[in-house]
Amino acid sequence: MNTQIKWMLLGMLIFTMGCQPSKVKLSKEEARTIAKEAYVFGLPLVLNYKTFYANAINKNSGDYKGEINNISCEARLYTPEDKAIVTVNSDTPYCMYWNDVRSEPIVVTVPDVSSNRYYSFQFIDLYTHNFAYVGSLTTGSKKGTYLIALNNWEGEVPEGITEVIRTETGIFFTIVRTQLMNSDDLENVKSIQNEYKLETLSAYLGEDPIENPFKDFYPEWVEGAQFTEASFLYLDAVLQMIQNPNESEIALLERFKKLGIGTERGYDFDSFSSEIQEAIQLGVKDGFTSMESFIAETNKDPLGSSKIFGTRDFLEKSAKENYNFDNIYLIRAVAAHLGIYGNSALEAIYPTFLVDADGNPMDASKNNYTLTFEANSLPPVNAFWSLTMYDGKSQLLVDNELNRYLVNSSMVDDFVHNEDGSTTVYIQKESPGKGLESNWLPAANGPFYAVLRLYGPKKEVLSGEWKTPKMVIQNN
């Protein structure tokens, strides 16, 4: 065999070896541990991808909002037919859209809004951190223009920019909430929504657009995958979209690569032996069990939501001070599982009723319930409050004959009040009677939970001075 042929064969061998997935020595114990870590770390990113895929990629999803970097608003309230987001809010019509600032920043302009109307732009990165807000409680009700850029963007800030906002992920989600005062107010909300403006920086400057060179992989969403090892396929796709991971997480991400997560070849469950596959599946179950245990231990804390939504910095502080955790991953995963895209505490908190006053799960097919606010003790807020009903199985709004999914502060004047000045909300599947229907929150015919949203909670709420009422079981 001549020398030229030897070198040719050697080159082909090297090329072939380079194209093969790298084989990583992995014990069952290590695979299980890494799978648990990856599941807890990754669930928020996976659930975020679910929304991203439905809103911005799959035009046939039923929840498609439009192309990236285009505002999509709806002057309507959410109903049980809206299934893309669990534990959804139904008292502030939404604008929802996805942004990509990897090539260039975007510029968001907001109009003057009446000071008695709540509105907010909530900016959520791929990790589900609320990295910034624009709105009545944060930047005020006056007109403003905001530039949003990656942390490492070093371009020149043009004139007319009110504030520069930084994000650690180039792709992020924006949720805009505009308060609806009553059923006759939809046209006013629509007018405000029409004045919200989004442009790329080049469009804002009147220049040619900058081409986006990124070629992302968008695996088709399969419902239920978020509860299994199949979730790692989506985690892998999201990690590929993050160019500059947080330095504190690089070592952890390197461990995930032993399962193929975040690698060039990608996650491939079928490439593992049967015993490693079983270990991965057990690790995922371990991760979900740790979440369930945390929820069981903390579900009676009325201020729980104020501790698990926020910026990365806030979550790091909260994890340490409130739960003595070394990292944020468990509380972030629980937050995404229970109510993804919850607001940060100063914007809103969510006392959540997962059990009744005796600590038992609630089931309206078996019992009726009441929630009573003492006289002069309705929730103290700077904006408004609402109490919303959810099906315990689907985590969606509950279909009912009144098409009423919540009661809120705008309905107070219509409530029937008790003789002592207190106010009772009747939470049951059937009407409490015509005379009390104004106070009725129709419940699911089975397991349910309810969320009390407090927008702009006052100091006495955040300090715990104001006490959340109990969900009290009543005899049918």
C-alpha cells in the first residue's frame, strides 16, 4: 500500500471518528444525579419553550401570536379555551410577544396612561427571570422610550431613550397587562394597546435592518414531555439559544453535557444503555418529587409567591434567606410549575389557595367553600386585586354558566356585605342563590385551587401584617 493511500485511509478514519457521538463513561448513580439536577434546573426553560413554540413558531397552535419582534395585543379577557399558559390572569387584557436582541437591541415606546389605570410591561428571559419592568408601578404613567439590549452590547445609545434595560438572554418574552375597569372599558384598553410601539434599533434610527444570523433548532412541542426525560430535548434546544451562560452555572452545564444536553450532537435518549435510560428516568422523578415536597412544605405560606418570582439577583437572595438553599433552581422550578410568568413581589403577589383552612385539598364536587374578608380588610393595594378560580387538574380557567372566572376589586360595589361589614365570597360549583350570585366564584366540579392577585401590594401586605383569609369548608 503506497503512502498516499495510507494517508487517505487515515484521514477517512479520523473524519469518521470525529463524526461519532463521544462516549462518556457514566455510572447509573451519576446519570440519575445529573438527570435530577438537569430536570430541576431546566423545567422553567422547558415550560418557557412550550409557550415560545406555541406563540412564535407553530402557526397552527391556536395560540400563535405572530413573528418575533412584533407586538401582538388582544383587547379581550382570557377564557378556559386559552390553554398555552397555566394559571393565566383574566382581568388585564394582554399583549404577548417574543423578542430577539441577539443581532441588535429593540426599542419599546409607551404612551401616557391615566394614573388610575394599572399597566405593565413584564420582561422575562429564557430562564423565566423577570429581568425588568416598565409600567405604572415602576417607571410611572408618563410616556417613555426604552432600549433593551444584551448585557454585553456596547453600541451607542441614541437620543430620546428614557432608559437602557439589559437582558442576559437574547431571546425573551414580553407580557403587557392593561387594567380593564369594567365590561364597558374594552375600547379604552384597545386604544392604549394600539399606542404601544416596538421597533428594532435600526428601524428606530431609520437605518437598514441587521440580518439575524442565528439558526435555532425548534423541536415540535409534545404535551406531557415536561414531566418526563423527553423534556431534555427542549432544554437542549433552549441552551443552544443562550450564547453567554451565567458564569456561576458553567460547571453545572458541563455536567449536563454527560447526558448530551447542551452539546453539538444534542440529547439522544436512545443512545444510552437500558440501565442508564432507567437511571435518567428515575432522576427526573427525583427532581419532580423534590418539587412536590417543597410545595407541600410551603403551601400554607400566603407570601410564598413573593419569594419565588423575580430577577436572578432577587432569587439568589430569597433562596438563601428564606429557604437556606445554595442555589435558585428548586424555587424557580416550583414557580414555573405552579404559575409560570408570575410577577415580582413589588409588582404583584399571589397568595394561593392550594388547601383549605384545615390543610386538606379542595374539591368542589364534594364541598362548598367560603372566603371572608373582615370589615375594612379588603386587600390593601396600590392598583387592584382579584381572586381567580382554576381547575385542579388542567390548571386552566373553569367554564361556568356566568362566564365568570374571577371576582375583583372593581366588583366591590356590587357585592352583598354581611351585617358586621365583612364580605364573603362563595366558592362552589352551584349558585348560592340569586341574592348572593354577585359574591359567587364558580368552582370546578372536582379539585380546584384559587389565586388572589394583589397588584401593587402595600407595605402591610409584604410585611405580613395584613392576613390572607382562610378557605373555609362548608356543609353542602
